[in-house]
Amino acid sequence: METILIVEDDRVYARTTANWLVKNGINARYVLSVDAAKVFLESHEVDLVLSDFRLNDSNGVELLEWMKAQGYRMPFLIMTGYGNIPGAVEAVKKGATDYLPKPVQTEKVLGIIRGLLDRRNRKKVAERAFYVGKSPLAVKLQNIVRVVAPADSLSVLILGASGTGKEYVARQIHALSGRADAPFIAVDCGALPKELAASELFGHMKGAFTGATENKTSMFALAHHGTLFLDEVGNLSMEVQMLLLRVLQEKRYRPVGGKEEVKADIRLVAATNEDLERAIAEGRFREDLFHRLNEFPLYVPLLAECPEDIIPLAEYMLNIANRELGKNVKGFDRETRKRLKAYPWPGNIRELKGAVKRAALLAKDDWITSENVDLPDKSKQAEVYTLNDERAERTTILKALEATGNDRKAAAKLLGISRSTLYLKLKKYRLD
């Protein structure tokens, strides 16, 4: 059951409000000061704070600012008497969810509270729908996602090798944002024909070009009030990049062949496995667009960088495969778990997902065995990416590039060298 913390220095009013909430099916606790609230929050799970504006030892704004500094993100409602409404309005400007004139024991207030709790529950469910990593890099990424998700005025650029789960991260950002109830639209820019990319993204009007026999709805319109995810954004032509930049700047766009501009109310999340800074240097990507997209960069690590997550992630994917295939496989035997952990997973999460699904399909008993898992033998794996032997350098670099889907940033990390050093070696061996 959800818990509401009431912060009110009038004991009688605090108790009355708490009892009213309990009678309406909401668990409520109360404290009489800001200091007591801080202690309670540090030791209890709280879903919503209902605080008086004026308190004997301080005020609700001080508590709100302390909570923000400590990373608390639950809804915060200010209770106020008539004379303190200007202060409550100021509290809302500083991050409070809303203010409620006293007395708060009304059906309207109950509806507001229930609405906020329902929304918070949906976010919790959405978060649980994703695998939560335990490795240091995965935990770091998840913490950053939780911070950036509510800040939907920021464009996010997700960086990482092919198959690392960049769309998964984008969906998690959407699910934890204020736009979670609106659509999430994913577009693979690498699959868009260059001559039709503008039409696909921005829509077109009937007769705009040969073959335009009817109006086409834009991706921006489909994602209205929600999140538009542009995967492999580095593949867009310079012309489309210019149009995209204008949308981000003006919050408006014009369909191909259209005369009227359309408002764009979306949160943009982009992703790439390409080094966009190098693409800028080579004249293939606009620098001004890069800075617009890169307001908040996120790096998704290689699966090989998160060995603690391989088995839990495989088990999570097995549950999904069981549902899709109508199977009831319980898990992986000991030898298979060892094989999964030892394999470098050059295709990252995408490769693991495919391997698990095939293994679940092939499993004859309750447990997946080594014979069900289609992986190269250990002797054939490119497990170690070191550059100790100059004669083998070229081959090792090629293996690292292949393992990371030609993602040079990730390859440099795998090799344990800087990107600039990798570029020098690529030039040396004529691999650039």
C-alpha cells in the first residue's frame, strides 16, 4: 500500500488528516516538524509528501529543497491557509507538485492525491518491466536515467555499440518521464531511404511528389505529447539534418508539400553507434545539430563490460522467451552458465537475446544445457584484446572492430587505448 507522509505542526490537524486518508484506503503517517520528516524519509518508503507551508521550526519549502538535494522524487503537495497562498505559489515554482488550500479533507483533494499515486505506481510498474542491472556500469547508467527521464526539456543522445540496448534505454527514459502515458515512436534512421526520409519524419501532403497519392502522417504527429526515438541518427542526410535542427529550435515543422506549419510537442531521444564528432570533421554531420542532440549524452556499456549481468539478463530473457514460445524452461544448468559468462558477446544484448531464445526452443527438459546453446567454442573466441605483439596488432584491431560492430569508440575501450591512438593505428595499417 502507498504511504503518504503528512508534515504538520498542529498535532490535531495532522491526526485528523491522517485518519481521513486512512478511512479512504490510503496509508498515512504524520510528523510534526521538518527534522522529524527528514528522519522518517531516511528510514521509510514514502510515495507522497503532504506538507504544511508554515511550520514552527521551518517551512515546507525548506523540506522540499532538502528532498531535491537528497534525490527524492516523489510528489510534494503544499497545504496552506488563505494568507499563505503567495508563498505556496512560490513553492510550486521551486518544484512542489501543487498547493492545496486548507482544509484539505475534500473529494477534490482526494482525487488529486489518488491521481498522483496512480501515476507514481504506473512509473514503478514501468521501471520493473525492464531488467535492472547489478554491475557498476549498469547501476551508474540506471541512476542517470532516473535523473534525466523527468527533465523532458533536455534532448538525450544515447551512445553505444550495436546491440547494447540503446532503444531499451530510450524506452526506459520514456516510461519514467512525464510523457509516459503518451506514445513512444521509434524510427530506424538507417533503414530510411534517403529520398523518402523527410517524408517519413515530417509527413507529406497529397500530390507533394510523384507517388504521393494521399496525405502521410509525420512521425512527430504520431509521437505527439510523447517521445520520438531516432536510432542511428548519424545516417540522416544533411538536408534532413537541417530540417530536424529547425524542429528542435522552433518546435514546429512543415510537412513536405505543406503550406501550414505544425506544432511539434515531443521529447526527442537519439542514438548512434557512430562517432559523430568524427562525422562532423568529415563533413557528414552538422555540428549545430550535434550540440542540440547532445544536451545530455548517455553511454551504454558493452555486455562484456558488465559480466555480473550476463546470467541475470539471460534469465530475464528466458522468461520472455517462455511466454513467446509457450515453454516452461526453468533455467540454465551449471555448465551452460559457465559458458554464457565466458563468452565475450560481440553482438552484446541482442546476441544474448537471440541465443537464449534459440536455446529455449531447443531445450527438451526443464533446463537448458550446453548442447542447446549455439555459441563458438572458447578456442575460437577472440577473448583477449591486447596489443602486446606488434605483428598481431592489425588482426587484433580488426577483431575488436568486428566485435563492436565497427564502433571505434567502443573498440578503443576494448583494446585499452585512447580513440586518438586507435585512429593512428588505423592509419598505420590503412584500415581508416
